[in-house]
Amino acid sequence: MNIQTKIRLDKMKEMLEEGKTMEVGISEHRITNGLSLDCVESLNPDLLCDLNKEAIPLDDEKVDVVVAGEILEHLINPFNAVREFYRVLKENGTLIVSVPNICSLVNRFKMLFGKLPLNCAEPVDDETPERHITDFNLKVLKEVIEKAGFKIEEMKSNGLITHSRLITRYVPAGMGETLIIKARK
């Protein structure tokens, strides 16, 4: 596991609360033992669902915490997915989300030199679920979450990381490599 992922997962774990969880996107880096939701059948999720095409197969207000790490950037319409997270969360439930930050300090320097930002939505000739479709900065992520009805409680980043080396953990959320938000229904 690279340093960027480790720090992101640690910060997301710090935000976890007690209760029934649903973790969306179940790679080898899960942080809960709750329900799992994914669109890749071979991962054997508890809930098989393509958030680009369908609603989460749960009734309203069924879970206390939704964790969606590095998911929204893979969706055609992340607004719909976040509204679905709101729907399945119980009253006062918690949403924990992370996405790559297209406007990180490292990416700003890359763009100055004519390079594409890390993890940006680039054209590719396939339709794999790993493909990034939507880019996020802090303003856009906050808009997606708040438009669904959530109240943001905490905003963090995993720090300034370049060439797999942590430069500093202490940067404003909007400048870090990954945006991490905790929000309340």
C-alpha cells in the first residue's frame, strides 16, 4: 500500500462512528466490516450495484455510516450517488467520502509545466470501473455533498505527497492530494 493510500485510510478510520456501516467500493483497502457495495461481481460484494445506472438495493434509512473512498470520481453523476447515500442513511447518519483533488498543490505545479494533473479524468478507450470520469476540487465536492442535504462536519486531506514521498501532512484540505470529508444527515 502506498503512503498516499495509507494516510487517506487512517484519516477516514478516525472519522468512523459506531453503528451499521455500508462501504462502497470494496478493494483490498476496506476500513470497515459492514455491508459492502460494488459493481464488480467478482469481488463478491454484499450488494451488487452500479451507481451509474441503479439505486442502492436497500430500503430508506438502513445504515448509520456510509463510507465511499475513491468512488465519486468514477461516476457519471456523483450527485445521484450522494443522494442515494443520504436516502439509505438513518437520521443523523454519517457520510465519509474521499476523492482525488484535481487542484492539489502538486497538480497545480504539474499544470504550470503543461502536464495533466495526477488522477485526472483522461480519455481512455475502455469502460472499466477503474476509469475516472469526474474531477473534484474542494468546492465541487462540498457542493455535491451539501446539495444532497448533508451538513459538512470535517474536511481533511492526506497531505502533500509527491513521488510516493510525504512532504507534509499539514496543508489546507483544498491543497492536499486527496480530499476527505465527513458529513452528517
